[in-house]
Amino acid sequence: MSQTNRIKGGLVDRSQTLKFTFNGKSMQGHPGDTLASALLANGQKLVGRSFKYHRPRGIFSAGSYEPNALVELRTGAHQEPNTRATVAELFDGLTANSQNHRGPLEFDVMSGVDLLAPFLSAGFYYKTFMWPKAFWEKIYEPFIRMSAGLGSLSMQEDPDVYDKGFLHCDLLVIGAGPAGLSAALAAGRSGAKIILADEDFLFGGQLNAETYAVDGMAGSGWAAQAVAELAAMDNVRLMNRTTIYGAYDHGIFGALERCTDHLPTSGGKPRQILWKIYSKRSLLTAGATERPIAFGNNDRPGVMLAGAVRTYANRYGVAPGKRVAVFTNNDDGWRTATDLADKGIEIAAVIDSRDGTPRASIHGANMVMGGRIVDTAGRKGLKSLTLSNGQVIKADCLAVSGGWNPNVHLTCHQRGRPNWNDDLSAFVPGDDLPVGMSVAGAANGTLALGAALKDGRDRANEIVKDLGFKASRKAAPKAEDEAYKGAPFWHVGESRKRAWVDLQNDVTVKDIKQSHAEGFRSVEHLKRYTTLGMATDQGKTSNIPALAIMAECTGKTIPQTGTTIFRPPYTPIPMGALAGRARGKNFRPTRLTPSHIWAKENGATFVEVGNWMRAQWFARPGEKGWRDSVDREVEMTRASVGICDVTTLGKIDIQGKDAAEFLNHIYTNAFLKLPVGKVRYGLMLREDGIAYDDGTVARLGENHYVMTTTTANAVLVFRRLEFARQCLWPGLDVHLISTTDGWAQFAVAGSNSRSLLSKIVDDGFDLSNEAFPFMACAELTVCAGTPARLFRISFSGEMAFEIAVPARFGNAMMGVLMQAGEEFDAVPYGTEALGVMRIEKGHAAGNELNGQTTAVNLGLGGFVSQKKDCIGKTLSERPDLNRDDAIRLVGFKPVDPAKPLLAGSHFINKGDTANMANDQGWMSSVAFSPIMGHSIGLGFIKQGHERKGEIVRAVNPARGSEVDVEIVSPHFYDPEGGLQRG
Amino acid sequence: MIINHPLLGPRDAAEFVYLGDAALIDRPDPSVADAAEKFHEYGYLRDNPAGEHQELWYHEQGDRSWLVVTRNTLSHEISKVELARDVAVARGRGR
């Protein structure tokens, strides 16, 4: 069997034959086919099973609004579920499979679900599965999950590449049908910069689907000629296979271009590109979508939209049936009958819901005016239909037309509401369009061809004149205005059988009536109660009929009943396209420290700290776990000297005559009297009085300061400083530059740090305690001429320095420092050892500056100057933040030194029950201290500063731990600070 | 959205960081008697108008200017964009 339903004509290239498989069966088609047209050509009517009832379903439409024919394309990691066969372009070797069935498509084991339909009506979830309660998890939910649904995922990583791009234009024309092409021609001739986008691979829209003539030639031929003229214009960008999916603020549109979906492989190119298009003006020429009529068993394979039936015949050269019947409420439906009859396809009957005389005469066809279809037959494909008068008509394809809806979707993306047009019985664009948007052609309710061509050209000319271009005088292309009038007819009331409205979500006329009967009458309630219009097709063919049926129930008009709000995207957008290149490791940038290469070569284990990769520890042979390495790094640093890359801390260069005054506003403590060559610790508050960030400020010159921030807050502090500088104190002469990436900075800590550094500073720079004491800073050169900055600051509690060199020297500097330190057994240390030493020293870090704690809580109350204002000062004085029983940062050690401590444990007084009412505070940071020989912790506890020596319980119910701990000073190591000054 | 930067011309909103109500420029005088009350209002109370709203945007991926953008919260129409420094000075802020 091969292409049994292929007929003459159409826009497919018969000189080439493409092979593809559907459910493993080999089939053939031609370039220019969609998967849907090729399946129909091969006589394959049954293509899937429905979402809820597992009803056999066939191809319903010829467009992107297809509700039924969803298939899985390709295999392996490239497998893509829920692809609309009606827009999937055929290529050689395509593999397609049907979805949502168990066992073969023809004998779906789950089709028995259809017999349960009486129990599965609207809202069945909320009613049927109420009892017994225990059944939900074990029986109901697994069953529903198994039976409902669509395609399956490959469960492998998407191997394709997706990209993003940006485009700019004067005018974006959305849709390349008659109105769009006519508009693009007129606008293009004016010289304006135009983008013409269409979701189809072939420009021309309805012109390719019809047999109407334009300017005396076949419509499709005229379209091809227009595209050729446009392609020759430098100011026009033609984008086929591109869906404009959303209209956003200020003339910005989202577009998805399918670059290689129509090819067997992407060849390494991006599969799809997500474009952001910036337009001065836009013209929506997106055409119209046909809507069905609901009647009994109207979901069988072979029941299709009338316009789709003639699209397959005219454009693809495919007869969707051997004996076709038409059911219509309008003149356009008759066109399907005459077009097909002209191609020699047998027309069984034309059933028109209107009374009157037949609109055409077709040889051998039954003409039934005022007719109603009440039922159909045919298990896996239509065989016959039954009229209300009992007459049975044999047909294997039924073309249904309930009229056309203008595609107003994009006009509503910014909450504009469409207007009801009684003449068309359809919504047309409202008055509140997105900024810069105009609408023309069928999308604007101008359904006749000649008028649409003129409308497109006239609107385009208005727009380009508005933009200051000279409009072309060339007349609009000429075509006849075809008959399209109809009389509203939504569903066959006489029908006793289930009549589908939303095919994709299996919502019937009965469900809508039930929704009304149960009080869900607002269109938004109807939608949520029945799930109507909530499938991937977003109800493009079902929303209006459903509204009409609800209006009938309530006795209101359709506009009184309302319309749902259209939101982007117009058609589904793959997650891969939204992600673009930002996936896996590229989800966000990775920042490497200047000594990254050295660290990698020297066995560092890295940890992600924000965007940064930092060395966590440097394992040595023989060490059995990270604790061995970290303990050694701490011990060797404290015993001699250790080196750590601390570049990630934020660095902000502050210059200007008023820099000191500026810092005085920012920090709680005073900065006016900081001498040149000195460093000072500073604490920042938020304006609400909570501690925000801390760091140091070094005064390098009269009007030159360098601030450090914590790694986590580097960007945020800089933003705040700019806010303070520009918005709060704009009169100050001060300027800021972030230099975090400009300087590589290393902590050199330990008793031999001075000896080590004295080997690399130039010209005998005096590092003695007298010349360069604790909290000194200087600009100098090292290693014979490399500019450097030296700070005598200590985070570890040891005598320590931080040395900064331009970042490009960072990796080399790490090597130089280690080489100079060889005679002292210098050791590189990572963030873990850094953390252990700061806890031993009782310094607050991110765990303590957690957005809940004040300077008083942190034991830094003395740092809030009472002599000046600063950000956060006023509100830090609120009584509740200064209660006598406020929590205080103190140290904790286990009573039993063998017990480990857990961060996050809460403190409970001895004898109290462990509950929230008795909560005394929490443990914020813990570490094993190799110097102390046991675990130590920092934490906040009520009145902690007055409770030293008291034993409390550190309780952690989440991890099943409880340890008795003693409250001690947070300064475990060298509490007097003699070492760092030494 | 597109923000018409007074120095750099039209820029995509993605280059900016949003802060909120431009009333944040009006940091109260800490020396007045009811400073605590004033700072409470400054810190916690915001108008939420349906319509024109003056708000602070920071051109973090650009020239680091803070801007005062007058935006209609119903339509997103931007009617005015000023340098926040100019606004602050006009509102009497100095040192």
C-alpha cells in the first residue's frame, strides 16, 4: 500500500520520494508534505488516542491548532513527544509514532476507559475519588496517571543546540497569507525595514490552500511571485518556519524559528532560535481559524474541518477520503464540496444547517438544507453518518465548517479584549491593541480575499507613512470576494450521543451543560471545571463553540458570556528553546580565581561559591578524607605559614574628596579619622537596622580608599553604594569602581608570614612590626617591579598579610609565594581551613550575617557610633531590637569533647522540654578545631554574653541529635589577639 | 520593556535591576524628633498606584546609573526617564 489517497495537483514535489515510518510501518511522501498530509496520502486515518477516554482519533485540521494528531517524532535522545503532525515537515527517514495507548494503536488496552465515561464527566476528580481516603494514593492516582496523558519523554538529555537572537525592524508583519504578503510588498517598496514571519514553511497562507485567482494567476503562484519580489529587497527579512508567539511591551515580540526541524539531522546548527524582535510597528495578518460544529460522535477519524479537507486536496494533492460529506452552516463550507468535486472526489452529501436553496450543484451529491447530523458510525474511521430525519449517509470523510474565527490572540496579549461581531458570529480585535499594532485581513474580520489583499496594502501604507517613509503608489493585487456568509449554528441539539467540543481534553457538550447546572457559569470557571481550552492547543477550535453553548444555557449572548484571556505563547514553545545555551554548566557563568590553574595542578578539590569555583582543600597522598587535609592545613598554617586565594571577596575602589564622609554614611563606625596607610574593619547595616555586610577599608592615599566586602554580597554592596552615592548624597565628590576581578589577592597567614613576604618585596620594604604594624597597608612593588598592595589584616587570628597583585599575575604569584615559602613548609589552604580558623577566632560570616541579626546580637554593638548617622542607625535603635534578653553571639563547646556539634541545632535550657516556647537560640557555625582537639561552635543564645560557663542542650530533632554544650567566649583561639599583632 | 536611558538611549529592561518606589530617594532627616517614625514609613510603607508610578531602576549591565522611570503600572507605558541623581538634587538632597 503506498499513497493510495494521493491525487493530482498540489504543491508537493513528486520528482522526489521521501520514506518514513509510522508505528514501524514504512510509508512514502514527497517534499512539501507535512507528516499529516503524508499519513492521509498513505490512507492512515487513525493516528492517536484521546487524552481521557482513549477514543480513536485522526487528523482534524491542517494547521498549528491541531487538537488530535499529536505524535512522537524521531528516536533515542532526539525523541520529541506531542508534536503536531499537521505542522511537522516530512523528511527522508522520519520516524513517527502514535502516543497515549497501551498495546498497538488499533487495539489500545485502555480503550475500555471510554465505557467508564459516565463516571468521568466534568469534575469527576472532585467527586469520584473522595472515598475511601486511602484509595487515592494507592489506586486512584496511579490509575489516572497511567491512563491519562500524552506522549512520553525520552528521559535522556536533549542533544540539540538551541540559540537566542535579537532583531530590529520598522515593521513586523505577522503572517504571510494574502493580507500579509500584500502588506509586506507595499511596506517593502517604501524602503522601510520589514520582517515578514510565518509559522508555515511555505509563504502564502490560505492562498496555497485555495483555488482562488489573484491578479489573474493561481493564488499560490501569485504568492510565490510576491515572495520572490520580497526576497530581492535588502530591507526585507523573510522568516518562514517562524512563529510570533507573544506580543510584549513596547513593540517587543517573541518569535520561535524552527531552523533544522525539517532536516534529518541538525548538522551541528541550532535546532531552533528564540528571537526577541524589537519593532517600531507591527501588523497582525494572522488569518482565521475554522471552528467545528458539535454533534454525536463527531470525534471519529475522518471527521475534519472543511477548510482542512480542501487544503489537503488543493495544497498537498491528497484526498482525505474516497467519499466525502460536508456539514456546514456557511457558504465557505460549500467551497470544500465544489473544490473536491472538481478534483473528481465523490461528494456523498452537503448538509447545510440553514434552510433555503443549495449554494451549488454537485453531481451525485445529496443536498440536505436545514439538515442536522445526530450520530456517526465507524470504530476506527468514519463509515457513515445519521441525520436527524433518520437518513443514513455512507461517507469515509466528513468536512465540518462552523464558520471562521479571526486569529485575534496576539491583540489580547496585553490584556486587550476582543469585540463580538454579529455579522461574522466571531470575535474581532478590540480597540485596546498592544502599542504599535495594527490588524489587517482575516485576522481583522476581513474574510474575503479581494478585500483582505487591499486591507493589507492600505494598512501597510498608513504605517510606513506614519514612520516617515514614502508609500508606494502601486495598486493592491486584485481578486474576487468569495462568499463566506453563514448563520450561527454551534451544536446539534437533537443529538443524544456524546458530542465533543474540545477534542484534545475530551470535553463534550454534556460537560459544559453540567458545568452550568453545577453553577460553574463564568467562562473562567467553565474552563477550570471542565479543563476546556486548557490543552496544548489552548482551545483554538473549541473556545467559541463552548462559549456559545454556555450562552445558550444561561440565556445570555455570547459577548455577555465573555471570552477567556489569551496569553503567550500562541503555540507551545519547547523548554530547550527557552533555555537556549544557558543549560548545564552554562546555566550561569563560572568565575575562576586567578590561581585556579595552580590550584588544579596542586590537587585542589573545588567548591562552588556563588559563581566562583574556589579551592576547598588540597589533599595530599595518604590522607584518608577531607578532614585529614583540612586539619593539616589549619595546623601547618598556625604552626608556620599558609596561603589562601581570597580574590573572591568584593573589592571596591573609592576615590574623591568626600570619600571619607561617604564611608561614614555607609558604615556604622567612624571613618573620618582613618589615617593614610591604615586599614579599618567596618560594619554595614540595612536601613531597617539589621546587620548587612562587613569588611575592611584601606586608605591608600589622601582621597583613595579600597573597600572589601564578603564574597556573597560583592555585587549587592556595590549596587547599594551607587544608590547611596547617586540618590541619597548626590552632593558628595566620590566615585566608585568595582575592582574585584582586577586584583588577585592572597592571604599569607602564620608566624612565618613576614619572613616569607620579606623575600619577595622590592627594595627592602620594611615589614617590621614598627614600620608595618597590624592594620597597616601600603602600595609597593614585589618580585622586581610588579605593582602590589599589601594589607596587614588577619582573618585567621595569626600574624597575617593579604597581598594583592594585578589579576593577570595571580597564578604566577601563587607559585612565587609557595616557592618562597618552601623553607617554611608553607601550605596552601582552602575554604574549609579558612572557615575552621575563622570559627576558632570567633569572626562572624554569612551564617551569622543572615539577615536576622543586629550589631548587638553579633556582639558588635560597640561598632555603632553614637556620634554620627549612618544607613540603618535610626531603626537599629528600635526598642525591640535592643531588648535585655536579645540573643548574643557566643562560642559553644561540647561537654563531652568526643561529641560532634551540628549547625542548626537549637539551644534549650537544662530541664526544659525541647519545644519552640523554650527556644533559647541556635547554633550557626560549627567546625572541628584541630588546635582545641574537639568540635567548636558559634551560635546565638539569649543573653549569651552573661551566661559563660552555663551548660545548655543543643537539640537537633531533624537529625536526631542532642549534645550538652558549654557557653564560652566566641574567641577560642588567642582571645587576647596577641598573635595577629605580634 | 524598553527604557529610554537619558544618556545611552533606548535599552532593553533586561540590562536593568529594579528597586522600587522612587520615594526611596527621600531618606528622612535622622536629626528630627520623630525620626524613628519617619524611618519606619520610609522603610516599610509604599504607595501602590494603579497608574503612573515613579520607580528606581539601576543600569547594572550598563553605565551603573540609577534612573527614575515614570511608568504606568496598568499599561507599562513609560512617560519619563531621568537620572536619579538629577531627581535627588531637585528634591533638595546634597551631602
